[in-house]
Amino acid sequence: MNAKVTFPIGYQLESCASNIKLISEPVLLTLHPFGSNLDCSQSFGGKSTANMSNNRKFYIETYGCQMNFSDSEIVASVLSQNEFQQATSLEEASLVLLNTCSIRDNAEQRIWKRLKELKSLKKKNPGLQIGVIGCMASRLKDELMEGGLAVDLVAGPDSYRALPSLLTNIENGQQAANVALSAEETYDNIEPVRFHSNGISAFISIMRGCENFCSYCVVPFTRGKERSRNPHTIVEEARELVSKGYQEVTLLGQNVNSYKWEDENGLVGFPDLMARIAEVSPLLRVRFTTSHPKDLSDDLLKVMASYPNICPAVHLAVQSGNNRVLKLMNRKYTREWYLERVAAIRHFIPDATITTDIIAGFCSETEEEHKETLSLMEEAAFDAAFMFRYSEREGTLASKRLPDDVPDEIKARRLDEIIKLQQNLSARSNRADIGKSFEVLVEGKSKRSDDFLMGRTPQNKVVVFPARSYKSGDRVWVKIKGSTPATLKGVPVTDDSISTSDDHNIR
Ligand code: 5AD
Ligand code: SF4
């Protein structure tokens, strides 16, 4: 990961694959459920491929949102079925693929920098082929193919099935590209190679694309039309994961609330899909991300409330607390509507955490309007947030119609105020958990000490506790004894002499 923890804890959360992590640059947020999405990257090699007769080995570096991480697992599957082996390091690879993000300018700048580094590497190792896939491929094909960069291959998010033929085309030193967007592609019958996974939690993409056209957002242009996967294949994928020992799945889509599948058996919406996945196993924790506030229905909240294994956590990007700005952003809801949805979440699922995305300094935002974002944050009492400075993206509705006129230093100061407030809200939210007990699904050792484990509550809060004889994959009831804005600290309930079963915050 490029991101390092240097900011005060809780300053900003970045979730990469199964991890939520703090990052140093407030403007760098990516794994966002898509963002909801982050400017993080992770490189993954596969299992050792020693003794392979075939030396075509690929290495994927993934940048950006959870959808990209999920897509890289599809790419790994396509390549593995076509005579490629997954390399354990960049050094042993003959093909490196950068799965890229375009959501903000700084995400793209990192890729340009990485491509320069790879070009130098290619000088030392002329056999190395370089591919750019994902949103930047879709948006900037011509620039990427430009000779100076040494890029051999460019493939957009709907072209991964074509990778084997594109790779054949580049064998003779030619460049190859396919960035066509599709109205149908869902990669439905491809079983992802779960190389990002810890064997405990996995992502399942349930839909692709976005048609909301929020005025600041490049995603509808890079990922194309919204399309949903057949629910039967989604349920099958969840079953398969359970049979392999996975205990948690996160259903992924740019706007999962608009998931829709219609066939001769009728219509399946997102609440029905959630119920079907929850019924795969009562022991499977089910999460989803991300929701658009305009579409978050009571039906979904009722389904969430009625299945104990659907995790009580809702990511609901607000972006701004001011109605004029929301309108300019083309968000299609008002401050009042958003706060009513927050009230509905708290009504149906009182122990739910609510997290959000916020953009500071959108076009023409005034000081008063910024203050309304701060006041909405307090009213909604967000448990955590991904916070960004507005970054104009070429081709978006805002870039065509609205001047990017809030000066950088004002954007930075507003972002800083948003982050500081969120730090206080996160600290308050975590303090309120002291004395409660939660079932923690253990993900691994804590970063700071091997004597401690880290895992997550159903609410998706990170908990650190003494390891004792517990291990990854265990579910441990932990009583919370202390907190920081980013982490809960506790002890296993069995260790806690004063604990009683009444301490359990049952979900
Ligand atoms: N500038 C800043 N933040 C953006 N996001 C999307 N587009 C932009 C942009 N142009 C943020 C939104 C979205 C998250 C994934 O990224 O908050 O919810
Ligand atoms: Fe999310 Fe709006 Fe972008 Fe779609 S257009 S991905 S809903 S921010």
C-alpha cells in the first residue's frame, strides 16, 4: 500500500479490499465501495508457480475501489484459464497489469508515475509487457497508447474476457486495446480467483456500471450502463464461498439499491436478493455497498432488521448538506430527504453504523453551504466517513457546465474542518461502545503486536483484543474497554470477570 498512517487516528478511513485503513492524505480515498472508492493500491501475487513449464506469468497491481479489487480477481481467473500463471512478485512476471482508478486526479497521477517506473523496469527487462486496465484505460486509451510510455495493452472494465486475444496480439510487439463498454457484460459465469482474500471475507459483484450521472463523477463514463447479475449465479457464488469456509460476503455495486433482475419467474430487487443471500447460511455475515440515498428503501431496512446475519452497517454517501449544492451535483435528493433516511435506518436498525462520503469545495459552494455540510454531519452523527476535496474530471457534467471556482486553499481548509469534525464524531461513536460486547470475526494479527488480534464487529468497527489462543476466522465475543476514533479495544468476554450474558449487544 502506498498510503501510510501518519494522520491522527480516525482522520480518514480508506477501505482497501477487506481492510479499512487510515491514510495520510485526506484527499486520497479510494476503496470506497467504489468508492464509495479509494486511491489505494495493492499488489498481489498468486501461489508459488515453481516448476511451471509455462513462463507466462502475470502480476496485477490494483488501485482504487472495491469494484476494482473484485475485477482484478476476475482478470486473474480469465488469465489463469488461458495458460498464464500468477506471479508471486513483479520480478518474476512477464506481464504486469495496473488496474486503475479515475475518480480523482490524484488517483490518475499515481498511475502516470507508476508507468514511468515500469518503463524503466522494461528497459532492464525488455520481455516485460505492461497493461493498463480499469477506469483509466476506458477514459484515456489514446494517451496511454502513446509510444513514450511503453504500454503494450489497454483494456477497459468490460473487456476482460478479451484479454487472452489482446495478449496474443501483443506477442509480436504490437500494441492492443479494447475499451468498448457493454450493456450486458456482468462476468456472470467467471469464478473469481480470490487472491485478495484472507479466506474469511470475499466480495461478490452483483451489478456493474452506473447511470446516475452525478455531475462530478466520471464513473458512468468509464464503467458504462447499469446492469445486474442473475440472482441464481449470485446465490451460487455465495454458497460456493460458504462451502470453502468463507464467513463474510460483501455484495458490491455502484448503487446496489437499483439492483434489478426480471425473468419468467418474476422480478428480483435488492431486498429480495439480500434475503436470498442471508438464507444461504445463518452463519454467513452479509454486507453490501454502496447505497444511493434516493433509492434506500424501507423494504431493504426491514429485510436487514429481520436477518441477524445481515450486518447492521449502511454506507450512504451524502456528498453535501446543502440543497443547492446537492442539486448542482445532480444527487436527486434533499438534505431533508437524506436525514429522513438516516432516521429510518435508526428506526429499523437502532444499532446500525452509518458511514458516508463527503466532497469539500464543489463548484460555487459558499461558506454557508459548507457549514450546512458540517451541521448535517452532526445531525446524522456519522460513525465514519470518506472525505474528499472536489477534483474536476474531464467529460463530467460539472466540468462542462460548472466552473471549478473554489480556490484550492479554501477546499483544503473546508476538507480539514470536515475531517476534524468526523474525527470527533467517530471518537464519540466509539466511546459509546465502551462496556458493550460484540461478536468479532477475527481477520488476523493486530498491526502493532502479535500478541493481539484484530477483527470486526457486525457494525464493521475494527476491534483489537489479546490473542490468547484465538486465531483468524474465529468468532469471539469481545467486551469493549477502550477506544480511539478508529479502533475499539477490548478483552474476550470469557476473560472479563465482571461480564455477564447481559453485556452482549446481541445481533
Ligand atoms: N471529486 C472528489 N470526489 C469525488 N468522488 C467522486 N467523484 C469525485 C470528484 N470528482 C467521491 C464521491 C463518491 C466517492 C466514491 O468518491 O464522494 O461517493
Ligand atoms: Fe456513485 Fe453518482 Fe458516481 Fe454513480 S455517478 S458512481 S452514484 S457518485
